[in-house]
Amino acid sequence: MKFASYLLNGKEAFGAVIADDVVTLSDSRYPTLRDAIAGNVLTELATIAAGKKPDRKLKDVELLPVLTNSEKIICIGLNYKSHADEGNNAVPEDPSLFFRLANTLVPHNGDMIRPKVSTRLDFEGELAVIIGKPGRHIAKADALSHIAGYSCFVDGSVRDFQKHSVSAGKNFVGTGPFGPWMVTADEIPDPTKLTLVTRLNGQEMQRSGTDMLVYSIPVLIAYISSFTPLAAGDVIATGTPAGVGHRRNPQVWMKAGDVLEVEISKIGTLRSGIVDEN
């Protein structure tokens, strides 16, 4: 099932997306989707949603990022060989990690912000993994059982800042689209069988199967949980394939008025407009 976060009467809520409709499921026990994930009630809520009448149309809902209050947003660098090759980089001997801040996140149909201090805003379409069952020292064989679901993600990168600080270049406000919803793990039993496509203004820029990840999702979960506990609602952005703007000739930078789309089979399409910072 698909679960989305959105604004309802000015407050964060969440519900099930069924075709073109939404069934609101948030209540005092589980006010946010992260709370529901942590409460291990998604299966119960899916059953409830299937028996309830939708209370609004999806087109009338102001979506939020899939999760707005994750404890950790962990991003993986150089996790497709094609992306490492296009930059003449060696594949890391171990997973290469950095972290994103929650204030970088942008909802589906929201605006990515090109900052005042740079014109070098680049795109990286990615598959996002959302942790369900928390854990530490998770074995690779058990890793998929710790996943609540999957979504689309954009690791928007300000490349000139990234050269001297990965943390800065990857954490400008409004550069991390995340959505449009989470598809529960039971609908994607094998996350290696997905296709990721990134389009800028309708032109295909990236395409890859997720079977091309250097470090698989179980390897990433095992590695990350070896040094920090994974909590319900944590997000792992699994890396981007070849085709990013700064490795093209000529280089391609996103600008105001552009439209970026990341489509992943079995999940959907995450769409963002580009605006200049006020």
C-alpha cells in the first residue's frame, strides 16, 4: 500500500493513497507516518484503509515529504559503478556515507531552491529505503525484514560547495525532494528489480536498474547498523547512477523554471520545480 504525509487543517497528517483518493489514518495515537511505522501498525492501517471511504482527492492534498521527522537521513556516495566511472573515481572499498538535514527536504510537486550563492545545482535521482523495525548489528540475511517501504529521492547537490565540503554541498535548504509517498515493502519483495529514471524538462538524464548498486541494500543496512542503531523512520538514500549534470559535456545545471522528475518502477514519479532563492 501507499502511505503519504500531508497537511490537514494546518497540521501534519498521513493516510493511504488508493488510486486517486486518500484515506486519512492519523489520530492521537499515531499523528505522523513515522509514529505509525514505529508502532508497527502499517498492516493494520492498510486493512482499515481498504474498508474506509476516501475522505479527499489526492489532487486536493498538499503533500509533505514522505517523512518530516526522521531521526537520520543517510545518503550513500558513489554506489553505482557507472557514476563512479563518469567522474573517474574508484569505487569505495566500503560504503561511503554522508548525512542530510531534515530542513533540506521537499515534497512532491514542491520547489527545489537554487541558492543565491551558486548556479551549480545538480540532480541525483535515488531509491530511498525507509526503516521499519529498528535494530543494531543487523545481519545482511535479516536486513530486508527491517524495511517499512521505499520511495523516490533527489540528492540535490551544490557542486562548487561540495568540492570543499560534502556536508555543505549536500545540505542547502530545499534541495532534497522526497516522495511522493512510501510504497510498503510487501509490494516490493525484491528491491533489485526496479528501474530508476531521472528526467529534466522531459529529457531523460539517468536510467539504471537498482540491481546495479555497488553495495546492496542488505549490505548498507548491515554496515550502517554496525556503528549506529537504525530507528523506525530512518531513511537511506541508496546512491545515484551515471548521468548527473556536472559530468556532462557541456555541463547541465538546474535553473529556475526547470522541472525535475525521478520515476522508479512500482513506486511512482517524484516531481519538483526549480526556483531561485529569494
